[in-house]
Amino acid sequence: MRILSGIQPTGNPHWGNYFGANRQYVTLQGNKDDAFYFIANLHALTTVRDKERLSQQTFDMAVYFLAIGLDPEKSTLFVQSDVPEVTELTWLLLTCCPMGLLERCHAYKEKLAKGLTADAGLFTYPVLMAADILAYDSDLVPVGEDQQQHLEVTRDLAQTFNYHFGETFILPKAYVVPAAGKVPGTDGEKMSKSYNNTLEVIEDVKAQKKKIMRIETDCRPMEDPKDPETDNLYLLYKLFASDEQRQEMEEMYRRGGFGYGQVKKELARIAEEYFAPIRERYAKFQADPSFVRDVLAEGARRARAKAAEVLDRAQSNCGICIPK
Ligand code: ADP
Ligand code: TRP
């Protein structure tokens, strides 16, 4: 069974990315033929228009992959653009894709709703994502909730292609982590780069503590009992806590008589401790760029071999070949 997922190198990954998606990559890896993880730099080009930033962030994301515990012996790690077969496959899929399907996709719809103009890259973004997935005969795609729609599109396109040209693509399934749900940001909205409310996995500990101390809370009197499940701070704390710590905190909320400052300090402490090994590994791999490059080169070689096989199958099934 092949597992595949991608992250856009659009900035420093935050807790939402980590708990909503990235952490699962690590638990799902095991065998490098089965687990494929890549850096979606072509997708990032729809938003990042600065060459130094894009290339630096692509490298930083590779360092992050290694730091969170993705092991090149247990998974294939590569950069999207190193597999040109994927962009070729995108064209084949585009010819099977009704406009209406893409008009319903959220990234494009949200941009239009904000009164911004979208380019064809953003409009066809889900088709590139479908090609990313179908090019490797992927079975399972771990993603956050907001990517489920793109998985539906992928399945639709695969089915349409298979209907016209015969069995070609495997229909993949999304794997959404139910427990994490939506991680809230420092303002209580969904944590997101676009909302400027993030807490990052790799972040200066002191700066992070400051941000945590500024998290918005309600102004009910200290002595009032509170429902933990509707409280931002508690929801964040829960991400890191053991069952026992979680229960203790929950009881404290229900009893009341505590200050949010106390919870914030505890959150800063537990997060610092939790991410310490990841921060350490990040520094180690960052100081060894040639190792990182070698990992990506080897990953690209493996990924390309698989994508070439699938592209060949797709091309000959739809007639992009000379008769034998
Ligand atoms: P952002 O909203 O910060 O731009 P992305 O859209 O790049 O984040 O998300 C990358 C991955 O992380 C996606 O699979 C997404 O579902 C997951 N993710 C992002 N934010 C959150 C969140 N607040 N809670 C849970 N998962 C999230
Ligand atoms: N669109 C995904 C995101 O923004 C990133 C991505 C690109 C991806 N191609 C993919 C995720 C293929 C899973 C599979 O998070």
C-alpha cells in the first residue's frame, strides 16, 4: 500500500500543520517503497513570487521533514518539480476535467470571494495535486480536513480517465486525522499562515512564550467554572498533554478558581519540551546541506522511476504513442 503526501514550502510550519497533518507522516512511514513525501514547490508558485524565498523555503522544508522524524530509510523524500512526469500527467488529467469541478474548489472560490483575481495556476491547482497523487499509484493520502475536497477531485478525475480509456489509475483515499480537528490560533480562529495567528514548530522558545502569553482569552471571573472544550488554551494544551495531564487540566477548568496566566505558562512549558528534540534535529540537518541534497536526489530518482511507469501507462491508454 502506498502512502503519499505533500507540503507546500510556503513558510515555517505551525502547530496546525504539524498536528493536523505532518505528525501522521511519521507514524505512517515504514518502508521507502510505500511512503512518499514531497515538497510541493510547484503549488507554492501560485503564492510565492520570490526566487530566493521559494528555493530557501524548499530546502528548509526538507530539513523540517528530517527533523520531525521522516527517515530516508523508511520513506522516499523528494521535491515535486524533480519529477517532471507529474506535470505531463497534469495535462492528460486537465483534458478530463470539467470547468465546473474546479469552479467549486475552495482555494479558487475563496480568492474570488475576496475580490482578488485568480490565475490559471490557482484555478487548476487541484489537477496538479491529482497528478501528484495518481502518478505514484497512491492508495492513502494523509491530509488535513481542508484538503478532502481535493481528494474528491482526484478520485473524480481518475474515474473519468478510467471510464474513457480503461483501468489506468488507482483510486486513492484521504486519511484525515479525526482527533486533531482544527487547531486554533492565538486569536481563536483556525491557526493559519494567512491569519497571522500561528505558533511555529521551529521557533525561538522565548519569542514563542511571549506569543502564548498574549493568546486571547475570555474575561470571566477567575472563580467561575469553565468548559474546557470551548477554550482555546485548553484545546492547544490538549495537543501536547498525556491523558493524565489532560484530565488534571480538565478538572481544574471545571472547578474554576484558576488564572489563564497559569495555563499559558504550562502550555509554553509543555510545548517547549515536546518540540525540543525536533528543534535539535532541525539545527543538525540545517548544518549539513549536502546530506539534505543527497536525500532529495535519491528520493527524486526513486519517485521518478515510479511516475515514469504510471505516465507511460496513461499515455499508451489514451493514445499518446505511435501504433505498434
Ligand atoms: P495554512 O492555512 O497555514 O496556509 P496550509 O493550507 O498550508 O496551512 O496547510 C497544510 C496542511 O496542514 C493541510 O493538510 C492542512 O489541512 C493542515 N492544517 C493547516 N492548518 C491547520 C489547522 N489549524 N488545524 C489542523 N490542520 C491544519
Ligand atoms: N495542496 C496541499 C496543501 O496545500 C499540498 C499538496 C500538493 C498535496 N500536492 C499534494 C497534499 C498531494 C497531498 C497530496 O496542503
